[in-house]
Amino acid sequence: MECLRKDDLHADGLTWTEVPEPDVGHGEVKIKVLAASVCGTDKSIYLSTQNPAIIEEMQRYLDRPEAYRPIIIGHEFCGIVEEVGEDAEALQALGLRSDIIVEKGDYVTAEMHIPCGHCALCRTGNAHICVNVRVKGVHLDGCYAQYVVVPRQNVILLGKRGDLSQIPPRVGAFLDALGNAVHTIQVAEVGGKSVAILGLGPLGLMATLLARLYGATRIYVTERVDVEHRFELARAFGADLCFDVAHSAAELYREVRRREKGAEGVDVVLEMSGSPSAYRDAFELVRPGGTVVLLGIPKEPVLFDFANGVVWKGVTIKGVFGRRMFETWETMLKLLRSDRLGLTEKLSWLVAPRAYRLGEYEEAFQTLLAGHAMKLIFTPNPGDFAG
């Protein structure tokens, strides 16, 4: 089968090659990939020489760095079940509801974080922050391939018998990323509150759409690149005010405080970019007693005045990583199937019109890196892709 691999961590780029199809093991499901999306982690792997943290992460479970073997990357995808492993079939024979039983031909995606299941966090309902987690596409072979194998318990059913009607592949391919935004909004409890969203990459735009869906009263958004296009999307998704912070954030601070009157800031700030300057903006914008939720990951440590920004203001900080297993997925599927505010169609606006074959990966990544697309799709089996 065709795939995209990271052969050398110390050289930029990927390798388009052919490898044998993976065998389905006990308790596993083999999935034929319809569509796979690119996220920030994939871009970091592609440009690994500029991102030493990703090299360290991909070597985390190795006895020694030279033990690294080529990894098929990619962790956002959707596809059709090709084969269900023996133990997975036995599990499904125990009387599970028919709407969660996975069979050959079903339309699915998967949670690609594989927790250990044994640590204290896994055993207390916090598997999303398992200390021993392996991520397919980072530590284990991922989905930039014609087929991928995942544990049965990680498979998420999107449509029985290949039904793509409710969640089309152009959206089904990046539910992993959408889940990050849903988790952030749930942690932030934005209903009835004023919200500032810092950074309008795909996650920030999804958070804007979800904040409106969850009942935020006012939504302020910030960005510093490609502002015209991103602000157009943000307004369509429900943003009330958009601020270009490329030169100075002082106007933003003044305007937010003026509009929030006596509150001296917004109730909730969602930091979605990982920009060090946005981290500092977050604590300037939040009101005393407010909440800052951090999802964006800076490439370098951020120097910050916690006394003035947090302690004396009584600010609550919440960190978000991944998706709660599998609470976030259940919530996300309900939102998509209810399709309030045209959620599915608006999410599709984030995806470049053209789908790329795996062999076109150089053009695809350069398109993203140049800022010409928010999300794009690989079609490892292009003849099966229905949009």
C-alpha cells in the first residue's frame, strides 16, 4: 500500500513509499482510509529540523535514539471498516447496542491516542492525559496510508454500512481537531459569558463557531496573519469583534475594557495559538476572577509575570490536552448530527476545495505552510473518496 513516512527525524520532509498492508491483530480493526487531514503536529514532523520538541517526542519510548524506525505519520482521518479482528468480534457479541457495533463496511474514525489503561489517570477517567500514551502517527504507524489498524475501543462509528450522509468525509477527516475545540469550550463553560479567542487557525475558528453555539454573549477574536480571510470566516462563525494584533495589542485591551464596562475584561479567554505574545495578551484581557483556558502550545518557554497576571487578579487557569475519552467524542457526534447553526457545512469551509493524493504531499504541505489553506485533505484511496 502507499503511505507517507518519516524516515529520518533529522531531515525535513517525508517519504512517499509502498509497504505491506497492516495485519489486523487481536482486538483491532483495519480501516480503509477515505480522507486524512493535516494538523500542526504533522507540519512539525514535516519540518522536524525546526521543531526539536517533536523529535524528542517521537523518540520518547525508545531505549536509544538510534533505535528509531520509520513511522507512517498522520492521526486525523475517516474511513471504511475493512476487517474486524477476532477478539473485537467476540467483544461485540456480548450484547452491545447495534449503533455502536462496528462491522465491515461501516463508516468510522478513531481516537488515535492509545492510553495504557493501567496508570492512575486511566483508571480514574482521565485517559486523555495518560502518562504512557502512544499516539498513532507520532509513536506508532498512523493514517497517511491506504489502510490503518487501530484498537477496537478507539474506533468511533460515524455511519452504518458506509452511510456518509450526516458527516461527510471532508469533515469526518478532522474530528480529532474538532474534538480539541469541543473539549476547550466545555472546560471554559462559555454559556452566558464574554469570551476572547486568541488565534484564528483551524482550532481558533472552530472554537469561535462552538462558542456561539454554546451561548457566549460576546466573542472577541484576535489574529496577526492572513487577517482578511480569517476575520471573514470568524464573523461568519459568530465573532462580534475582530482585532489585528500584528503591531500592537493596546487598542484591543482598551476596546475590550470599554465594551465590558465595569468588568475590566472578559469572563473567559481561550488561547488557541501557542504564541508567546498571545499568552501575555490572555492575562491582560481576562477580568479579575475570570478564567484563562490554554490549548495552544508555545515552541519555547514563556516568561510571564504570574503575580500581576494571575495571583493578584484571582485568575483561574485551565489547561486542555486532547479529547476526553470518550465523553468529548459523544458530545461532538451529537452536535454534528443535530447540525445546529449549520455546523457541518461551516466546518467544511475550513477545508481547501482540492483533495491531494499521497504522492502530492510536497505540494500539499507547501500550500499549508504558505498559508493558502486552513485544512486540507489527503485521499489515499482516491477512487473511494466521495467528498
